[in-house]
Amino acid sequence: MVPAHAQLAWVFNCVARVGWMNRMTQFKEKAGKDRENASLGLYAYPALMAADILIYKATHVPVGEDQKQHLELTRDIAIKFNNDFNAPDFFPVTEPLIFGAATRVMSLRDGTKKMSKSDPSDYSRINLTDDADAIAQKIRRAKTDPAAHAGDRGGRREAARRRQSARHLRRPRRPREGRRRSREFAGKQFSEFKAALTELAVAKLGPGRRGDAAADEGPRPRRRRAARRRRARARAGRADPGGGLPDGGLPEALAPPPPRSGESGAHCEAMGG
């Protein structure tokens, strides 16, 4: 865990405007009609995401199309921070990279919603830690249309598009090749398509899961996990010599004043502007 992520998120909470946060569609969707009871963490989460990106001065970030608004907020925060503290180009204006056929992977239970790890139903998504049996069971139980697969013809239904997006995510192809593969299942039942998707998902996700399982086996799994965390912290320290903050720290305008004689304790002041 790199503490600077949370530290920079607090700084960005003071830079971002309430109006910006009010426009975030993801908060509106998750909070629903009961917005007054939603948590502050959910509301301010986009500032943490901006900190996760800008702490490493990322210039380009690959995201799905549903995250484009978060990248736009990150850009706004970077521009305002640079202007407020007279630090031109301190943070880059990050560009989103949205490409491929699977720009949004939809839920396995509801074709109108995107796949999310925060969904209450574990059957709505495929986790990287799922074994082959779990992946197969989730895909078999995924909601699909009773009609046959529509191939690449127009008017495809939500569930059909979801199945296609999941397949494209695991096996990226050129558009022409993707259409050819889609036509292979045109007119066939979804059970055949699900079987092919299951085989592909297990083949693509299996190697990573086997590596994690092998690392956690043996007589001292806790010690091995602790060693991995230490190595991760060491790598983060080498990448960010200022404790994780870019270029060794924040601009002088953000540095706290030295304590006066006889004073002790920490001081915190929210920034305006």
C-alpha cells in the first residue's frame, strides 16, 4: 500500500469543485434515488482515481468507455491544480485510450449494466481468482435471449452484444476477423456459443490464476505474501523517491510551514481557490 495515493486524493478533494462531482454519472447510478444516504467515499471516489493516475504522472491511460468521464475529471483537476499553484505542467493532462471491440463488458446477469466487482451478485462477473468450474458455471447461468445467436446482423439484442463483447475482450481481433468469427455462431443456440466462450475464458485466465495459487501454496504462504508486499513497496519507493509523490514532492506552495518555537503537532488547512 502506498500512502501517497490517499494523501494526494485529499489534496485533489480540495482542488476539485462540488459541481464537477455532481455531474459524475457513476455516483448517480450507484446512489440511485437515495443519494442523501450515499457515502462520502462514493461521492469523492473520482478524486482518488485521479490521484491513482496523476501520482505517476501518467500521460495516457487505457480505459473502457464508461471510465471516460473519470479521465475528463482527472484532466480538469490537473489543469486547475497547475493553475492554482502556479506550477505549469506539474501534472500532465492525461489522455484516455479507448480501443478494441470490448470498450465496455456488460454484466452476466443484466445486459444493460456493465460488469462490476461491486455488484451484489457474484454471478454477474468473472473474477480473476475464479477457477475453471466457477467460470463455466457463471457463463452457463448468464442471461441470454431465447432466440438463436444473431451473428453480426443489425438489431442485435443486449444479451447477444454482451456475449460478443466478452469474447472480443479475451481474444482481440481485427474488425473483419471479428465479423467472421461472429458469423460462425449465426443461427446457432447460445449454449454452443457459451461453451466456446467458457473454453476461451478458462484458457486466457487460467495461467494467471495458477501462478497466484502456486505462490500461495507451501508451508509459509503468509510469509511469502508479506515478502511480495515488501517487494511491491520497495518498487514503489524506487519509482517515487518522494514517498510516492511525483518528482520528490508537491510544489512549494503546498509545503506546510515549519512549526514555530514551542509549537507541536500537525496542522491541516483545506485549500481554496
